[in-house]
Amino acid sequence: MSSQSYDVIVIGGGAVGENVADRTAQGGLTTVVVESDLVGGECSYWACMPSKVLLRSGAALAAARRVPGAAEAVTGTVDVRAALKQRDSIASNWKDDGQAKWLDSAGIALVRGHARLTGIKEVTVTQADGAVTVLTATHAVVISTGSAALLPDIPGLTDIDPWTSRDATSAQQIPPRLAVIGGGVVAAEMAAAYASLGSAVTVIARSPLLGGQEPFAGELVTAALIENGVTVLVGPSTTEAHREGGAVTLTLDDGSTVTAEKVLVAIGRTPRTQDLGLNTVGLNGGDWLAVDDTLLVQGDSPTLAGDWLYATGDVNHRALLTHQGKYQARAAGDAIVTRAAGTPVDNAPWGAHVATADHAAVPQVTFTDPEVASVGLTAASAVKAGYRIRILDYDLANLGGSAVLAVGYVGKARAIVDLDREVLLGVTFVGQDVAELLHSATVAIVGEVPINRLWHAVPSYPTLSEVWLRLLEAYGRPGFTENDGRKN
Ligand SMILES: Cc1cc2nc3c(=O)[nH]c(=O)nc-3n(C[C@H](O)[C@H](O)[C@H](O)COP(=O)(O)OP(=O)(O)OC[C@H]3O[C@@H](n4cnc5c(N)ncnc54)[C@H](O)[C@@H]3O)c2cc1C
């Protein structure tokens, strides 16, 4: 057994853990990352990056087919071998040398192995060969262990060896038939990807797809999936799974069955806190870790006193997205450096050391075709939160920009206005190529830009950004009345 001491210990070298470590190292604190698998985590190898590449070739092909001139030049379907090869390359062939090298270049130490808390500011790492290293932290321990796929308790499911998102994003063969259990982002994206790669896909979702988004988002995505040959079953639950030879049959609670070579389970995530020694600091293994806005772990235990234990990324369950976890990482890393210097943190809302946007402006893109790009509140969540709102809707098909992009462009935008402050609370865009529009909405919401001022942000013609002008026109210019000859 060896022992080492650092200012900061980060458990988990995913995108989020790497970012915390970067901030604390840049702040002059000695920092170690402990990683039990690949440095880079889920996003690089089994989530964001490979999933987006699997979707990209089908989307590019579909986009070309909507442009006369280009459409005539597209004569085939997706080249599966080439698409998988590109996916392999983007996933660095599931090797982490590049990311480990980056840690080294950033002056961050790496200890490989499984980390467990063994006391206040103490982490014990067990390496694959059984060697044990005890790490102690002078200032902070950050838990960035992420989340894993949640498997439902369906009789027979474990026996059929179901796919999780890890299998779906790293598969080397495309199954002739794929059943997808779930209706969230991962289910919708993987259904779209595998349909474009040649699988006959059936989605089994208990409720309409993309719940939590504006309802039209799920409706437009469902319609597009169906148009692309996907069977979407909304309502039934899977009650049993069994394999016969190469095929699996799922029995649904409406009495029907679905047969497929592979079954992807995408019903949600579970925190990676099961085997983390949380009991040694008065917390429960298997729980998501509640944090305050500086990402300090919350709990009644006196062991948590002293502002030393942080949780960033998926594991705190605030927003299960890489970019939002990295935003938390920057806030937490800087808070650690500030506290280590004995200076008070700037923890007022929107201050330097808090993740305020987690509550008000979480941007998210679902990379289906059409894409769904949303930030802030939906109409339903704004009403629930007690805001007095106005809903502005616009059909993106009416824009000059969409007419240039595609024949038969299908898309819709919705903005939610807080009538008391005349600022935006939320925006949702659905359509081809709307992902890059999203940041404009995020800036408007985070900046609380008054509608009156937004009128001066002129979108270029002919682009999809002209949706901003149309939404503003739908609202009417504050201060002008009917008597001015304008809509109010
Ligand atoms: C299919 C799919 C697609 C997605 N697409 C997107 C997308 O397009 N955009 C987006 O923003 N988000 C996307 N997400 C979500 C995104 O992947 C996660 O939000 C992100 O990976 C979370 O990062 P993290 O660092 O918190 O956790 P992780 O990336 O899971 O990293 C945690 C790390 O901790 C390590 N670890 C765990 N326990 C221990 C331990 N005890 N000791 C040592 N190491 C440990 C793990 O091995 C892992 O490397 C997607 C998710 C899925 C499943």
C-alpha cells in the first residue's frame, strides 16, 4: 500500500472530472484524477460523440435529398461500413492515450483504479492488479463518477443480454431488427440512427416521445421516425422478454409482441455511487448526490462540514448533459481554488462560483431529424412555476432561410415570454439544422435581454435566425399600441 497527498482529488475522469481538475490545476492546486475505466468517460466513447456520428450520415443524406440538384446525385443508402469506421475513429477506437496525455500536459496526476471514500478527505484506490493507494486531500474531493444505464425489472430481461446505450453506440454490427424500450432522448436518437443504418426499428414507449419538452417536439420527431420506417408504439409496457435462437420476443401489456435480434433499453440513468464508500461520510451508496449551487454535497452528517466534498456532472442529477456538467466543473473548480485561498466565494445568483444556469437555462439538443433544440422553461413548466406567460409560436416552413435549406422543410419554434418582466423564459426550435440556433436563445435567456432590446438584434436574411424576427412580430413591440398602426 502506498500513500500520496494532493490539494484536490477528483474521482472520475470523464469530461466533467477533467474540467474540474483543469480549473483547480490552473488555480495552482496540486490535483489528481482517479479513473477506473477510460479517461474521457461516457461522452467520448459511449455517448455524445459516437451517437452523433451514427446519426450524422443518415441526416446528411436526408438533407441532400431535400435539395433539388443534390437529391438527383444521391443514389444510394448510408454506407454502413464507412459510417461505423468514422464512429470508431471519433471514439478514438476506445483508447484513452490522447486524453491521458492531455492530463499530463495540464499538470494533472492520474491514478488508475477504482476509488472509494474511506473517510474525510481520504480516498482509497484499488488498481486492477490489487495494488492499493491511499490518497489524502488538503482541500477538496470532487465526485464526478457520472451515471450508468438504468435497467428495468422486467422478467427475463437480464437473460436476453439487452443492449444499453454503451452497446448501441459501440456496436460493430447493425441488427436486422432492433427493439428500443424507452421514449427519451437516447431512445429517439438511437432509433433514428439505427433506422438510417438499415435496422427495422420498433420503439416501445410508455408515454409520448421526448416527454418534458414542448409536446410538438415529440410529435414532430415521432412523425419523422414513422416516415423513416420506424414503428413507434406509445402506451404499452414490456412485461416479459425471452430469447429463442437468434431472436428475442418482448411481450407487451396490451398482449402484443415485438420480435427483434437486439433490444436496447433506454429508460433512464442511475448514479454511479453504489460502490463509492459514501457510507464512510454519512451518505448512502446508490443515491444521486444533492449539491448546493457551488456544487458542495449537501447532507446532515457532521463529516461533510468544512466545505470539502463536491459533486459535479451527472452524479448530482441536476442536468445530465456534458456541457452543463462542464459548466458545473468550472464553477466548482474555481470555488475550490477561492476557498483554498481563504477568500469568500461569489455565490450570489449568476456569480462566478455558482451554477445558476442549472435552474434557468439548460440548453439541450436532441440530434434526431428534425432536431429538437430547447433551453429554459416550456410553457407547462413556466405555468407550473407560477409565471404569467405568453406563448409565441412560429412555423419555420415560412422562412426564406428554410426554403433555401430544404424543399418541404418541417419545423416549428416556440418562445415563452415572462409578461411581468418582458424577457424570455424558454425557447424551443424543432427542425433541420436548428441546433446551431440554440445558443442565441440561451444568450437571450441568461442575459435576460428585454424584448424591446431584442428588436435591435437583426437576423441575417435568408437564415433560420429570422425566426427571431417572426417571434418578436408575433409578440408586438412593447410600447407601441394599435393606434400606432402596429400590433401590440
Ligand atoms: C447515448 C447517450 C448520448 C448522449 N449524448 C449527449 C450529447 O449529445 N450531448 C450532451 O451534452 N450529453 C449527452 N449525453 C450525456 C453525457 O454523456 C453525460 O452527461 C456525460 O457523459 C456526463 O459526464 P460525467 O463526467 O459526469 O460522467 P461520465 O462521463 O460517466 O464520467 C464518469 C467517469 O467516472 C469513472 N468512475 C466512476 N466510478 C468511479 C470510481 N469509483 N473510481 C474511479 N473512477 C470512477 C467512470 O469510469 C467514468 O469515466 C449522452 C448520454 C448518452 C447515454
